[in-house]
Amino acid sequence: MARVPLLQLSDISLTFGGDPIFDDLSLVVQPGDRVALVGRNGSGKSTLMKVMGGLVEADRGEIVAGPGVSVGYMEQDPDMSGFATLGDFAIHGLAPSDLYKVERAGAGLKFDPDRPVSTASGGERRRAALARLMAEAPDLMLLDEPTNHLDIEAIGWLESELKATRAGFVLISHDRAFLRELTRATLWIDRGNVRRQEKGFDAFETWRDETWEEEDTARHKLNRKIKAEARWAVEGISARRKRNMGRVRALQELRAERAAQIKRQGAAAMALDAGPKSGRKVIEATGISKSYDGKVIFSPFDLRIMRGDSIAFVGPNGVGKTTLLNTLTGAIAPDTGSVTHGTNLDIAIFDQTRDQLDPDMSLWDSLTSSPEMRVSGKADQVMVRGTPKHVVGYLKEFLFDDAQARAPVRSLSGGEKARLLLARIMARHSNVLVLDEPTNDLDVETLDLLQDLLESYDGTVLLVSHDRDFLDRVAVTTVAMEGDGKATVYAGGWSDYRSQRQEEAQQDKVEPAKPAAQKPKGKPAQKQGLSFTEKHRLEALPAELERLEAEMAKLQVLLSDPDLFNREPVKFRKATEALAERQAKLSAAEEEWLELAEKAEG
């Protein structure tokens, strides 16, 4: 028996006064569907979801929900006018017997129902909207970036709830680990076309690359055919004009077909330049602590940050990650202890609240008004890593078009605001990057590029993020802040930290209690001559060496193509640089492993 669709879109067309966003779009969402909705920033993902939810009316086409099917949409910016508290908004329209569901969702998502709407942050509003949707339990949930402003614990709770639900859902998210865990089909928006694959997000990148490769092959064939027909037109048309006018018209049609093809948007031309090197020791914190209103943020804590370190700070929202970052960078003073900075530091900060961006200022003015980017006497140029560039040209490197240059910042999507802030940061030299939630709202391609830049960055990175996949790809050390002022250093990224944390928990369960004066059994780190951090670093290094060797092998296979230099010189250059950079990292990691191994044996 055929299933009745939850939602069906037929021949949908939509424009906002310019080129069509969608044209003749048709798609079906079936019961139990778990769909990732993916595409570049600005491709129309949120717009399509609003069309599906009935919040945006299409210019043409039909949207039909199945009989008795309820559709719920989680907005990125919910309208809470008329509600006194977040709780009032979250329980609105629910039956009394369902009110407990809001309380349960509120506990999982960590929002305070008594918080007045007037003082609630954007993240708190979104969590209340998500709690309301989870309590309503519609047959089809439309979730637009539900993990934004959630910490890793809350993301884990939401992940478990969505795994257990019998409802269908369509999901937009920048969190690749979240998408991989939850989705079984993928909708891909690309230049106004929506393709569907009956595989989850884990298969998306392979599918995308294969589709683009087929497209490039077809375009090359079309170009060759046009060249051949054009040559015939020049050489043979005069002899048999009447008989061959059909072939001339065919040539014109081929050229029209090529002109109608929509050029694929390239990757942002982002670049990082560490400039002059800092001293080998970047930051040393000794015995630092901080409290606010009697609440301990972190108790006496030591941390030494060396040049080239990539350190992640993880923990629940409100635990004090940003406070610790600000203490380490010198923005605020510790209550006790000291923070010493090394020599020649040039610190650039990516602020999670985007406070560096004035919403009423145009993109043009946002760049030219920056003291670091101003070019004296040139109102249409900005200084980019020591070289003047035209404002619009530099904006295009970050995928903004001419029309957006004079548009206000408030008109941008979340991902576009993140790209604009990255444009400001990357215009200057810096040898210490402080990135507080940089991954929010960025599309997959931009995330991949940012990750590659950070891997090859010849400076130091301090990173706060709730994106588990990104943490695993970038961080080599993790500082876990678990509440009650506790901050612990672990080797590796998020998965390494969780693995070590589980081992510690298991040891706590199986080891019997010992008298305080009794020496611990086993082989403590002190006896090995290694500190706790060094011990875990020694354990993590073999996997890092293996990863670098695997990456080098892939690059060597790519560079073995004899035609690569002539065919794609930019790709050849980048691959060559990447191979040299990974060789340097491999040598440094091997040297570090030898030093730690000798120290352990000694």
C-alpha cells in the first residue's frame, strides 16, 4: 500500500524581484523521512524551509500536506512579542497535559522558562522555540540550525530525542557530526536546483564532487562541440549557405545553452598570514582563578601555550570558556595568579556575538572604517595583509556580490556575517588567533576551507566551539571546563578528550578507596618523568603521525598526475605547498615523540 506523503511541493517557483530562487521545484517528504537540507550560504535553504512551513508564499505552484498532518517550523529568529517570559512563549497553544514536555525539553536544552523575553538573548529565544516545537511533537519538523547556541551536552540531548522520534524531519545544520548521526536522505540546493539522494549526509560530499565532475565533463564536451561547429561556420558556410542554415541555427542554440548555464560559485578565497613569528612561549598562566558573584569560574589553573599550538576550550554554555579566553589574552585580570605573554604577539579575535559588526553599517563601510584596513586617501580600497585592494574585489573573495557591498550588515544571513567577520580578521597579519564559536552558520565548503587554513597556519590558535567534527579536525589539545571551577587539560580533540574522560571514570569505579597516605599503585606519570599532559600527548602522537602520513600519501598521488600542472596550476601549487607543510609537521611530530619517549624511559 502506497504511503501518503507528509508534504508535497509541486512546480514551486519563487523570486524576490530578481533571478528565480527556485523554478519548477517539486519534492516529496515521506513519513519517517530524516532529511539533511544542504547548500552554500545564500543558496536558499532557509527560504525553502519557510516555503515548506507556509511562512513564505511561492509565486507559483502548490504545497499540500497529507490529511491530518501537522507541520512545525523552528525559526532562527522567533517572534515573541506579546509574551512576558520564555516559558509563556514555549507553552503557548499546548494542552495542560503536555506542559511537562516543555519542562523536560527545557532541561535538556538548558533554557530558563522564567527568563523575561525583554532580556533574553538570541540564543535563549531559539532554545525556547526549539523546546516548544519538541513539546508540540508535529508529524513533520522543519529544523533550521537547531544546534546554534547549544552546548555539546544539549546537542547530545537533541540528537537522542531526534533519533527516538517517529516524526519525520528536515534539518539544516552546520554541525557535520549531528547531520551524520541523524539523516538518511539529503536534499541539496545548488543554483536553484534541488536534488535528492536517498543517503544521509555522510555520503553528501562524495555525491557533490561526482556531480560537479560530471558537470565539468559535460561543459568541456559542449565547449569542444561549439569550437568545432564555429570552425565549420567560418570555413564551410559560404559554399552552401542555404542548405546549411539549419546547422548555423544549431550552433546558435549551442551557444545559448552555454550562456544559460549558471556558473558554479567557487570557494571563498580566504587566506591567513601569521606575519612575524611570536616568541616560542606564547602565553603562560600560573595559578589563575576567577569568580563572579561568588560563583567560581575557574580555580587555580596552570596552562602553558607554545607557538603553533591549537587549543580547544570545551564545556557547557555559561561555564566560563570565554572568560578564561579573555583572561589568557589579557582582556580581563585574574583574581589570583598571573598571565605572562611571550614576545611579539599579534592577536586577532573572532567574537561569537559578532559585536565587531555594526548592523546598520554597509559591508563597504564595515571594511573601510576598520583602522587596520584603512588606506589613507583611498575611500574605495582596503589594506589586505599589507597590499591595497579594491573593497568590492576583496568582498568577492568572500563570496559577496556587487549588490551586497552597499547593503547593511543586518541584511546578511548568519553565515554571511561570519564570512564578513572572517574577512576583517584575515585582512591583517596575526600570529595568535582567538576564535570564539567561528563555525556557527558556515556552510560545509567554508568550514572545510577554514579547517585547512588553520591546519597550515603558522601561528597559535585558541578555539571555542561546540562543533565536535571541527574540534577533532583542528585541535591538538583540549581544555575541558566541566563546572565548579574545574578546568582539565587533555591531549587531542573532542573524541580524544571523551575517550580519556571515560577511561578516568572507569578507573574511578574499579579502583578501591586508599588511605590518604598510601602511595597509588601502578605506574604514575611522575615515575615516568612525564606530566599528565605530556603522557597523553605521547599516547596521541602515533595517531597524529599516521594521519599526517596518510594525508601526504594522498597529496603524493595527486601530484603524480603529469598533467596536473598544466591543467590546474593553482591546484598543483596548493598541493605542493600542503605537502611541504605536512612534511614539516611530520618531522616536528616525530621529534616531539622521540623527546617524550626518551623522557618517559628516563
